[in-house]
Amino acid sequence: MALQVHPDIRSLSPYVPGKPIDELQRELGLTRVIKLASNENPLGPSPKALAAVSGAQDMLHRYPDGGAYQLRQAIADRWKVAREQVILGNGSDEILGLLARTFMTPGDEAIMADHTFVIYKMEVTAVHGKPVVVPLVNWTHDLASMVRAITPRTRLLFLCNPNNPTGTIVTAEAVDRLMARVPEDVVVVFDEAYFEYVRSPQFPEAMAYVKQGRNAIVLRTFSKIYGLAGLRIGYGISTTEIIDYLNRVRPPFNANSLAQKAALAALGDDEHVAKSRAVNAAGMEQMGQGLRELGVIPIPSETNFLYFDAKRDGRVVFEALLRAGIIVRHIDGTMLRVTIGQPDENAAFLQALRKVLDGGT
């Protein structure tokens, strides 16, 4: 008997993560593999975070603090909000799902860009909502068109800033215009996973809208600059009302003990964050210059990755780089995304890409 699966779920494709290093080594017999596919911090975790989890295995038979009191308080103190305005997630991705489950019923709409984080569309579709997709303009969110797309059935508006996979931002001025026109009953989701890498003075202070009592939520993660991707922990800051509703559908103990300890320590390690920013800035210059010398012009980025047009079948380029032991991300068509790594990793990528573009394999 055939499985009875809802058409919305049947229409989805599973999320495909970047290929793991050990899998590629096993497949191709490579001794060295460089992963530049998932926007991870090449420096790894904060030393303070590593110290915090050392020895914590003695408590692994106990459930974690379900309210994550210490970490939520530290986040609240950092951003000058109340602890009741903070929610943790198994990665900030989980909070996206909580938002869809909390605010959407079948047939409700959520607005998002056409070239942005794929999880938005997946989570909205999973609750039988309607993703309303608005094309980017010059690889950047078209906020005016997103506002025009709002209808009485709109419940959420997703703004990935900086955007993944393009690396672009929308400015404070543009966001102010957006927020002046968004109806009060629409929750604006500011997904700021790459916030700590941003250098532009024009970047908006999304947290200000939360403090004004607007129906908005700011999402951040410990997976990127803090180097804790393997522990899966992120957070959201919003009004106490929105957080209260999200907590009604949040799974108990969704932030594990090791993640809480590591994130608390990492949050206080400003030295590691500064070092990570400096390594990324130097690597961005190295990568950008190298790509331009190859005739490939990357899109200006405020993140820890570059998005570029290989001007040929991106899947072919991706697979050729795999055979050279370099893992990047093929996004669509001719477009590829590469994470900024350590200097030697960046150089190895550029050397391999030169060979591929010159016709080698």
C-alpha cells in the first residue's frame, strides 16, 4: 500500500549538506581534503569554549538546563534585553521552524527572497503555508517588492541579512523604509547568522526594532564566527509575547548541555572573535584578488564566503574541485560559493580552480 504523504511534504527535497571531509577521503583516496563549503570558522572554536566543555562528560547522563538560565541571561546582558526575550534553538534553524509552526496555518503566506537560505521555504511548506518568493535585484533583497507582496494572509517576512548565499546586505535606510510599511501583524524575521563578520557602517540595527516593541525577531548563531557548528546552538531575541508563544512549541531540552557551556564561554571571548574577523578580512582580500586574476568577479560580501559565477557548468567545476580535494558549494547553474579559509587553504583552492578553468581536471 502506497504511503499517504501530504502533497506539500512530497514536493520538498531533503536539505543536502556539504560533503563531509572523511567521506570524500574515503571515496577518492585523498590524504588531504580542504572543506570550504559550509561557512565554518577555519580557526575552530574559542579556546575558552573548549576549556568549558572539557570534563563536562561527567554530567552527560543528566538532562540539560531546560531554561538555559545562564546562557540566556548572558545573551540578554550582551544585547540589553530581558532574559524573557531570548530563546535558544538547536541551531538558529530550529527557531525558523518554531516561527512557522507558531504563526502559520495552512494557506497562510510567508515572504522571502528567491535566492536565499533554503530552510525558509522548507519550514513554511512543511506547515502547509505558501512561500511567496520575491526575486533579488543585483543579488540583494528587493525590499520594496517584498512590501508590495504582502497580503492579508501574510504572517512572516524573512530577511536574511547578510544574505546566504550571495553575501550581500540591505542597508539601515532600506530596512527603515521596510519597517515603516510592514503591517503590525506581520512578524519580520531578521536572520543575522553572519552578523559578526559585517564591516559595513550601513548595516541596520535590527535589535532596535525589537526594543521598540515591533513584531520582529533577530536570529543569531554560534555556528559561524564562534566556531561551534558541531554543537548546533543559536538564539533569537524578540518581544516577550513572541518568545512566550515560541516556547509553547519549543521541544524541551532543545539546547544540549555541552552547547550551552561552550556558547556561554564563547560569548565572552571577544579576543577570539576579533582574531576570526581579522583572519576573515585578510582571507577575503586574498580570495577576491585571486578570483579576479582568474577572470572571475565575486559578488561583494559582508560574510565569511564569496559567491561567484564560474561562467560554465557549476556542477562540473564543483566535481572537478572535489577530485582535487577541495569542497565548495555548488548553488545553482554556474554559481558557486566558497568559504574563506586559512591562507594556505585559500591558496590551494585558487590553484585548483585555475587548473579547472584552464581545462584541467
